[in-house]
Amino acid sequence: MIRRPPRSTPKPSSAASDVYKRQSSESPLIALVGPPNSGKTTLFNRLTGLRQKVANYPGVTVEKHLGMVNLDDGRQVSLVDLPGVHGFSARTLDERVTRDVLEGKIEGMRSPDALILIVDVTRLEAQLMLVEPVLDMDLPTLLVLNMVDELEARGGSIDQEALAERLGVDVVRTSARTGRGVEEVLAYLRDLADGDTSVENIERELSNFAGSQPLPVIDAFAARRRLVRSVVQDAGFASPRPSRLTERLDSVFLHKVWGPTIFLAVVLLVFQSIFTWAVPLMDGIDWMVGTSGDWIAAALPDTWYRSLIVDGVWAGVGSVIIFLPQILVLFLFLGILEDSGYMARAAVIADRTMYRVGLQGRAFLPLLSGYACAVPAILAARTIEDERDRLATIFVTPFMTCSARLPVYAILIAAFIPNKPVLGPIMNQQAATLLGLYGLGVVAAIGTAFLLKRTLLKASPTSFLMELPPYRIPAPRTLLLRLLDRSKIFLRRAGRIIFAVTIVLWVLTQFPRTEGGPPDIEQSALGTIGHVIEPVIEPLGFDWRIGIGIVTSLAAREVIVGTLGTIYGVEEADEESFALQEILRRDLEPGAAIGLLVFFAFALQCMSTVAVMRRETAGWKWPALQFFYMLLLGYLGAFISFRIF
């Protein structure tokens, strides 16, 4: 049963009354709101399961999660999971979006009919600061006291009837992670569907402090804090004992020596796992796509249509889904680190270093994951709350040496860099060159971040405040739903662009076709493009063949290896192809080869990254600036290298 406060003189607002007098075919829309780390998304996932979809709010990059809650009588209610906020001052994009949704200012989205406000009951006083502005909305509201199992286990208590009476709202106790109390939330939703819920205004004791005149912001905040403290005391709230587990772990994880050491170990674990765990899955996908492509090719006649299906459509499908394992591994770690509470500690440790280059601590994991692939790394930048810091992180992430660059590095280093020792048996020239290319990307990222935060993204330095939640065991159900969510977003957003680019490149290599044989790539539309751009790249020591490789590598950097193999007639060319290495040594000057390495270290040769950035920044301004900025750096770097070497 839901424990409701006495309703001797209910006074529902006119807006709320109109909502529930109206008998509409539309299901009620309930907004789920609460502070960060309150268990809001866990409750949303438990209520909706797989019946949810994700999209961006119109004109902004903040995601909206919409789900359907199935009631036991066959009816449904709609639930929207709003970004976690501490208030509605609109200082951040999340706060602005949450406020606009509640006020019905989001285009294409109707105002919510009721609210579910969820708070972490172990930090009740701090999190109830959100209650007063939420109840100002004059909508039916359910207050969910989440994590009540932790409260009880640590000796805390709360009189929920007294709290409900004082606030004039329905109150339930839950543990969203275990499912405790969720049935009471469903009972409230059934009442909403029946139209059996009214609104009572919070007791406006704030006016006792403010009087009839508006208070300054600081005074209003102090008055609200006094009101919340009074409400908490009247509800008999007894604070839980500090978590011994959290204290013990923090004594290690936030230690001056052990903290950074463990942080580095976690970083290396995530970094290594993205390669090692994802590689077998990626190889399996590559094998399945190749095998199924061979089967399709055998089943079709040898025509241009077969080439379109196999080399265009099916290869395009493979180029999309092969990224999926890296995304799943990355977001599995992101979910574990965030839900366990360690992410906040890692951000605090990293912030000391990141601040010096104009970024904040939350940027470390996206930049780290950029060494595997920039696509999931840019998605991971959503954990950064400040919009300017998030944009700066997204902008510099492609400078991290992703795995797609390695085939290009491998074949050029093997062809042009001698295998001679530099530091005795510890390192040779080839390894030193590869390490230097990694370092070159880091230097470019640092310099670019420094430049951005003092020009286009200039802002007054902001304090880095990070709430340290208790350590908790992540809920497997929540992790699974998050992985499914990320997979759908990637396949829907980036996948369409990657697929389209692959088809376009196939068309450019196949037409115009010649009679009686395979297409001549030099005479194809793509070959023509190579000859057109040859005068531009000639100062770099590149000819039309390298030009074609640069164009085709826009789909993915490693494509240049296969493209050069096709142009030079080397079958099944890869980064270990000795025949292709010999040809490159013959046709490419050493300075041009070094220049090509530098070009790929800087240039943004990845349309999937551009596509994802366009989605994440809600327009073409930033990805266009990023693409041409990195292209200019790559061109200048290659030009200088060709002249020096």
C-alpha cells in the first residue's frame, strides 16, 4: 500500500485538475526527476525494461529516455527519465533541459501529467533541496525514498508518514537495485491512470523567511536549506552511520600514493581490455562478414550487381558492426566504474593533471578510450557535465592514436624504418617511431585543448565539484540495459553514415566501367579524383595513388592499405604484405613516407567519427571545424616532414 498523507482539504491546481478531468486516449506522461546518483535510471530501467527508446531533445545533445510501463490491467503509462540535476538554475545543459521539459517548453513533447521525484534517502537533507522547486510545478508528485536498504543497514531511520504529511505528497520507500518498493510505485501509476490523484501544495514555510519581497539568490538558498532542515527534523530522520566500506576503500583509492597508482592500473586495464577483449569478437565478426560475403558472391552471377551487394552493401554492414565489440567493452567498464562509485574518485584524481591543459577530470576516460576508437570515446564524453569542457574533449579525442591507425603505421614503419636498436635490447627504431607517433597525437591534443579553452571555448575557470557517492555493487540488469542502449544508439546514428560512405566509395571505384574486364581504378571516378587532387598533394611527395588512398580512407583509416594493394595489384594486401612494402619503398620517397605517417597522426580520416560528432554537437559547425583543422595540421606536418627527411 502507498502511505498517503491526510487530505482534509485537498486543493489540486487547476492545471492538474484539467489533466485528470480529461479522458484522453493518450497514456499519462510521467516525468522521473532526481539528483545524480539517486538511483533514478535504475528505477526507470526496472519499470520499463526493454520498452524504452532513446533520442536527443530537439536542438540539444542531451538524450531523452522514453519508456512504457505496463500495468497489470493491460494499460500503459509513459515515463520520461530526465537528466539528473541538483536544481533548475539552468547553469548546465542538463538543468535547462529538465526545467524546460517540466515547464512544457520542449518542442514536440507535451508537458508531463505527474512527477516521480527520487532521492537517495541516505543523503536526505542534501537531496531534499530539490523538493521545493519540484513541488512548485503544482503537479501530482510521488516522492521516492530510494536506497532504504542502505539506510536501515547503517542504522538510519525515517518516519515516512510524517514526511508525507509535512510535504503534502505521496511517499514510498524503495531499493531500485533490488526491486523493493517498486510495486508501490506501480500502484501510484495505476492511480494516475485512473485519475485518482490530486495535488497539495508544499507548506510554503519559505515565505516565513522571505516575507513578501523576493530574496536575493544567496538568502533564498539559505532559507530553503533552513526549511529542508526543519522538514527533515519533523520527519524524525536519523542519519545513517558512515559506510565503513566506503571509508576503508577511500583510504586506499584517494591515498596520495596508492590512489594514483590504482588509478593508473584501472586506466591500463580499461585500455588493454578494449583491445584484448574486443579483438576476438571483432575477428569473429570480420570472419562472419567475410564468409557470408563469399557465400553471397558464390550465389550471384559475376555482374556489377554482385559487386554492389558484396563489396558495397555487405562490406558496409561489416564496417559498421565491427566497431560494436569495442563499444560494448568500453561501456561495460563505464557502467561498472560509474555505478560502483569509483568513477567519481577517478575524476578527482585525474583532475589535477587535466586542469593544466584546460580539461577536467571527467575527460580522462573518453581520451583513454580514444586509443581504441574515437566513436565510443566521443559517446563517453557525455559524462562531462560542463558543455564547454565536453566540446573540448570531443574536439581533441581524435588525436588519440586509435586502432585504425595501426595498420597504416605498421606497413609504413616496416617499409621505411630500419629495425636497428635505439636503447639496446629495450627498444629499436621501429618501436621508437611508433611510440613517437603516439606522443605526437598527445602533444597535438594538449596544444589544441590549451588553444580552445583560451579562444572559442574560453570561459572563467570553474570549480571542479564532485559528489562522492558510497561504493555500491552495480546491478547487472542496469548494466545490460545500458549496453543494449549504447548499441542501438551507435547502430542507428553512426551506422547509417558509415554505411552510406561505404556505398558511395564503391560507386566511385566501379564507374565508369569498361567492357570485358574488371573496372580500371585509375580510369574510375575515384581515380579521376586522385588525379584532380594530385597537384594539391604533390608538395607532400604524394602521387595520385596515395591521393586515392587518402580519399578512400575517409571511410576508415585502415582502408588505405587495401586500396593501395588494389591499385598496385597486390592480392589480399594487409599491413604484413611484403610485396606491398617493396612497392612502396620503390615508389615513395622516405620523406614522403614519414610525411604520410604524420598526416595520418593528425588528419581526421574517419567519417564515422565526423558523423558521431555531428550527432553529439547537434550540427555541422564543430565537426566541420574539427575536420578542416586536423586536415590542415596533417598537411603542414606532412609538408614539413617531406622537407626535413
